[in-house]
Amino acid sequence: MLHLSSSCRYYLYRHATDMRKGIDSLCGIVTNELQLNILSGSVFIFINKNHNQIKLLLWEGDGFSVYYKRLEKGTYEMPETAINEQVINISNELLQHILQGVFLQSIRKRKRYQQTA
């Protein structure tokens, strides 16, 4: 079962990904293109060109886990970002919205307290 914790970091790869890629190829994207540590425990998110397939890659301490989903209807929405960014750091809430098919432009959150570091 997929559990999305607020204590985890989530990185969305901005470019279209070939969903035939396996664990080793996705790890190569993370280490070579994004210059991030694949063993950090972060979740790395990849979406295909048609935006109807998604893969989540996670190192769990003793091996990799991959979550893969293909939509039969509809698409996943990509959050807006600067054109030159290769990776987007997103929250677990935003990832849940993407997976559930929520229109990201219509989300309005009420003000809440946030502790600063």
C-alpha cells in the first residue's frame, strides 16, 4: 500500500519519461540528470509524455520500491514551474492531488501556522 508521509521529500521530474524504464534507468536519471542521492529516502516521481502514466521510485533501506499507475481515462496534471527547472520539489499533499485528479489551479488553502526552522 502506498503511504505518503509529510516527513518525506518528493521530487517530480519535469520532463516526459519513457514508462518502459525500470529501476536502474530511473536511478540513472536521478543521479546523472538531477544530481540527487537516490538512497536518501526521497520519492522520485516520473510522468510520461501523454500524462496518463506515473511511476514513483523510493529507496526503502533494503531495496527499491516502484509504484506504477496507468489511467484508463484522464490525465495527470503537472504543477506550474519555471521552464528551466528539471525537478520540482513538491509536498505530499500536492502529490495526492495529482494522483486523485484534482485541478491544481483551483486549489485554495486557508492560512495555517507553520513552524519555521
